[in-house]
Amino acid sequence: MAKTTHPERHRDKRPREPQEFGETTLSVDRVTRVVKGGRRLRFRAVVVVGDKKGRVGLGTGKANEVRSAVDKASKDAKRHMIRVPLVRGTIPHEVNVKFKAARIRLLPAAGGTGIIAGGAARVILDHAGVENVLGKRFGTNNKLVNAQAVMKALTFLRQPRVSPNLQNSKKEQSPVPKGVPPPSGEGREGGEVV
């Protein structure tokens, strides 16, 4: 039988926007607040969004229902996007960060290594578009705090600057291998290499 569509069923739904960002829910937790009448139960969602081209965001949202909490977290993540500098699919330099009870260390890696990191770090780095990186987390196991530590580490990354002299020089320089003495007359004082 052919599937019939009923236009009145889809009347209230808004048209879907094109997905330019990938979205992953890191965690959904039940949180309570103690009030005079007892405990009030809500849900807290932590969501990561990114375009895999150097932009990533982390957001949290609370609501009485899980779906509403995830939607709020997604909007919050899109509002708090950061740009991550990438150099040949990895990060430009090593970074060590402490955030609350979490410490994170990220190191650049050679091509073909992949994302060697666990938990929240792997998800965030994947959404940022980092292809090769080494990461180690120390301290707490709390996913939210670890995710915030990774985001803080990514904000400390700087794009490497190229000296104008190196950009404009087109002459080839032969590098002197390590351990080989410089030509006579150069190097040590006295003019003679021993």
C-alpha cells in the first residue's frame, strides 16, 4: 500500500533548516533542586556542535523534559562557538590547561595517528575537525568539566606565524646537519675547528 501524507499533521512543524553543524549529545543528567515542598526534578543536557572545519561549540541546557533540555543546549552551543586553528589536520602546538578539577594535555600528532583521546575530548576534537591529536585527561571524570577544560585548551591555541623574511625568501638554504662542524673561518673563535 502506498503511504499517504496528511498535510494537517505537519502543519505545526517548522521547516527544517539545513544541517551545517554536526551535533552530539555528551550527557543527559537528572538534577534536583530542593524546595519547600520537596525536590524538583529537571534534566541537564550537554551538547557539542561543530562543522568539522575548525568551528566547535559546547552548550548546556536545563528543562523539565529531555528533548527541551537538548534543544536549549544545542542553541547555547551554537551561540558559544569558537574557531580552532588547524595545521595539516592537527593542532599547531602543545597545550596544557587546568579547569576546576580537570587537567587536559593536547599534543599535535603526525598524519595517520587519529584522535587518541577519550570521552568528551574525542567528541569535541572530532567536531572541531582535528584529525590527528594526542590527548590526556587528568583529574575528574565529570564529563561537563572535562568538556569545558577541552574547550578552554582549544581557546589557548594560536595560529603559527610565519616570518615575512621566510615568506619572501625563495633561495634555497642547505641546512647543516646536526653534529657537522661549520666551514672553516666560521663558528668558534680562533678560526680553527678542532
